[in-house]
Amino acid sequence: MTFKTRLFGTAHVVTGTYRNGGLAVELVDDSGEPIATLSVNMPEGAHLLGENEFFAKTWSENGAIAEEALASGHFLDTGRTSGDVVNASIWTFK
């Protein structure tokens, strides 16, 4: 799964798991170099996630790339959040 970005060219979506089993989503360029980690590990909120769902880091340095990822059509914002101080959005794959 790939999408075009304004600053980094093509972003490839790579998934893995955090130590606690949560879904990790990273974006890498054509050479495999990291662009951004789209997910954020929040083990205390794991009970809020369904299958193939993850907490999306949409703030700070991820703001622009998260917007592009969502606009790519590969991801869906569920409309739910972690509900804590961070209030991370819960995303899934389309």
C-alpha cells in the first residue's frame, strides 16, 4: 500500500506490532528509510481498539503526513478517540 506525499514522494505503509501486541503503522520512502510513525502505542487504551485499528498520531510533526495518509483513501478515521489527555484518533484500514 502506497500513497504520494508533498514532501517525501511515495510513502509505503509498513505494519508491525508493538511489544504489547498493538498495531504499529510506519511510513517509509522508496529506499526503506523512515518517513514517520503514523501510529502511537497507548497500551492503557488497547481495550478501545478493534481488529486492524490503531491510535493515529495526527498532531505535532505528524500533522501534515497524517492528513495526506487519510486523504490517500487507505485509512478510515473511525470517529472514536482514546478519550484521554492525548485524545488520539482511532483509525483503521479501508
